[in-house]
Amino acid sequence: MKFNFIFLIILLFSITLYGRELGETEITTEDGIEVFQNEKFYLLKKNVKIESDDFSLNANEVKINFDKSLYDIIELAAKGEVDFVSHVFEIKGKSKILNLKVKTEQLKVEGIGSELITKDVKMLSDGFIEINNLNGDFNLNGPNSKLLNENILIVAESIDGIFTDFPDNKEIKFLEVYDKNLSYVKNKDTEMYAKKINFDNDNSIIELIDKVTIIRNEEKITGDYGTLDTTNNSYKIKSNNQGKVKVIIQNNE
Amino acid sequence: MIGTLLIISFIIFILYKQINLSNINFEYVKNELSDADISKPKFAINNETKKIYISAGEGNFLNKDEVLLKNNVKFKSSDFSIETDKVVFNRNKQTAQSKTKSLFKSKNAIIFSNGFDIQDNGNKIVFVGNSNIILK
């Protein structure tokens, strides 16, 4: 028992000597660090690993802008195979490029296969994904942009929106979706297509503009403009040209 | 029983490290015996915003401009310091290069590296090889 206690003391002492202490950030690189004192940034090169209590990151190359001294980080830009976890943002992600503005809490991932995952929402894009942690603004732009949670799936070229009380509560407060071909939204039992789709949580209305299609169960309705009330799940569709609204009811029996 | 074995392993590890340290000290003594052109040399790198003071235990002229600084080489400015064992300082170009283990310290930041290269009158410092930063 006594020996085990001594061993534990020795082990803890060894860890203190060689490991990162609580509250500290440890950065390791394989190909050095370039510090530019007048320009106030440093470059971390090859197989960069950043580890702190709140944040961890792996990337091939990282540029860090600082204010007073190296520790006073303003902005971090990483490239290569970037993957990271932020406990402050409650988010993890992967991308080719990452840009993190520390003071304004803005996070942007860029490149093919970019993804940001929170505990409730998954965002994917081959263009970029941007999130502002302070006001909950988010923006996905580029091919294969997708946002999904347990209630909704959105696929479009551009998805702009605001989360309520981000990062604690990630409900969507406002949404503007656009795709020059067709945007796609799936909500519970309803699939919606349109060039432009808007959602406002205050009135619980999903607005569909241009080349509208709503599919529910065996019903398929097309038109130029539509609304779906998410409180009672009812929808309306109209056309610029009277009589253009088309309803197809399929009987699968 | 396992605890005893682990303690014995730890003691062997410490003794091994001490033997290694003895070797390093031996090399250091050998270096001290070499002929030095300058004892306790002092230089400075000047740029528009700051001055970096350089000191060492001894120095040898490699050519008209370059001096090999050895033994406890220190670079010190108003906001950082670097310590290492050997540096080639170019008095004309105001550059310094080291390929020995180096320790950089500034406010709340420490960098360990396998050497460094001071360029552009001290504005750019390149830490080479496997490097490690601790930010507090």
C-alpha cells in the first residue's frame, strides 16, 4: 500500500514535469515555427497539434495572429487535413481550411468535405460553413451543402440562418435557402422543393418560392408559390398562372 | 510487489538519465578547453523597434563576419529571451543560426526547438525541427 502510494506520487510528479498543465495550451509541430514579431503572427508547420482544456486541433499548417504576445491569440487559420473539437463552441469539425476568430467567436470551415457537428445539428458542405457563436448566425455555401437535425434535412447551394441561443439551444430561428436549380427541405412527413425556401420561427411558416413541389404521403403538388404552416402541418400552393397548380395523388395499394 | 518493481524501474531510469547528463557535462568540459578567440562576447541585433542583446561564454571567429558563440548563449530583448548552447552569429547581416536545443521565453509563452534562425534584424525567428510551444 505504502509502495503504491509512493509510486503514485512519483507518477504524478513525472506527469507534471513532461505534460501540459491545467489551463495551458500545448502546440507541437514537426517542421518548426516561424515567428514574425512586427507583423504579429506565427506559422506552425507540418503535423501541427494544438491541445488545451477547451480546444484541440490537428492540421498540416497553422497561422496564428496574436495581439500582445504569442499567448494572446486573435485569429487562427489552419490548412491541410484539419480536424478539431471546441468545447466552448460545443462543436467538432473537419475541413481543408479552418478560420477561427477568437474574440468575435466566428468559425469558418472551407473546402471539399467540410463538416461541423454540434450535439443537435450536422452541417456539411463542399464550399464553406460559417458560424458566429455570439449571435448564432450560420451560413453554408457551395456544392453539396446540407443541414440536418432530428426534425429537418435541408439541401441547397446556399443555406443562411440563425440559431436561437447558440450554442446552448440550436433550434433554427430564421432560414433562407437558395439553389439556382432546386433547394430541398424535408420536414417530418413532408418533402419540399423550390428555388428559394424561407422559414421564420416567429410565424412558423415555411415559404416556398419558384418551381415549388410539395410531396406528402402519396400527394405531389406543384406550383410557383407555397407556404407550409409547421404548427398544424397544413400547406397551400398557388400559381402565377391560374390553373397551373398540379396535384398528383398516387395510390400505392 | 508490482509497486516495488515499478519503483526499481523508475530508479534505474533516473540513474540512466544521470549517466547521460554526466556525458553532456564531460563534452561541455572538453569544449571549455578549446581555444576561444573571445571570452564572454557580447553583441546586439538592432532593428527599428527593439534591440536584441547577445551574450555567450566564449566565441570563435569563423571568418570576417561570422562568430561561433558557445556555452550558455543568450539572446535577450525587452519582450523575449532565447537560450541555447551554440550559435553562429553574422555581425554584418545581423543574423544568428543555431542547430542546438533552444529555449525561447516570452510573457506566458515558452518554445522548445531543435535550433533557430534569427533573420530580418530579429523581426523573424524561425524555430527549426520538432518544436513545442506552451502557452499559459
